[in-house]
Amino acid sequence: MKYLPHRYPFLLIDRIVKCTPGEQITAIKNVTMNEPFFQGHFPGNPVMPGVLIIEAMAQAGGVLSHLSDSGLKPRPLYFLAGVDDARFRRPVTAGDQLELVVRKEKVRGGMWRYGCEAFVAGQLAVSARILCAPGK
């Protein structure tokens, strides 16, 4: 995860499964009972907060943006700049494996717009459109 500034406990992707720079990335997050957010969300009923699933998709988008901007030296880090059309369709709980699929929709002024989906066992859990912007 050398392309992300995040570290435990806020690194929310475990590995990149597939990446086509400039087009799409697929990443995995294994959700374990040891996640620090489960201490309070919710005791006895551990559910991954939806905003953290959005953050995981944004982290995957940041990696895709970084790997796609091969002409920029040095390559910038990318940050979440916006979220639209977020939909939460099923809870994500301890033991689930999130498959994060992030597809480029457009690039404008160095900002990347992505269509994102998070799946658990082939079922859509979360969808959103996100905007990633290069940092200074």
C-alpha cells in the first residue's frame, strides 16, 4: 500500500486484486472482528460503518488515480473530494470480505470521478460516485 498515506487503523484495503490504470481497480477488505470500529458500532451487533466503506472505495480510487497519472513527476497523493449518490443496500459485518470495484467515469482538471461498488459474496452492499483530487 505504498500509494496510500493511510496506516492501521485507517488503512481500509488489504490488497489490490486487479488494476487497469486509467480504467478500473478491484481491491479487497477483509472485515474482521478485530476492527477497532466494532467496539462501538454496535456492541453485540458489529456493523461496519457505511462511511468507512465509502472511505475504502475512496482509498482504492486514490490508488487507481496514482497509478494512472504516470506523466506527473512526482506523482501526487489523491484525497477524497466528494461523494454523490451513495446507497447502502446491505449491512457489512465481521467475517465479510468486501470486494471494492472502482471504475473511472471521467477526469477533469486533475480530478477523477469514479463509479464505485462494494460487494459481499457477490451481493451489492454499497454503491456511490466519488471524486478524488490530487493533494498539494
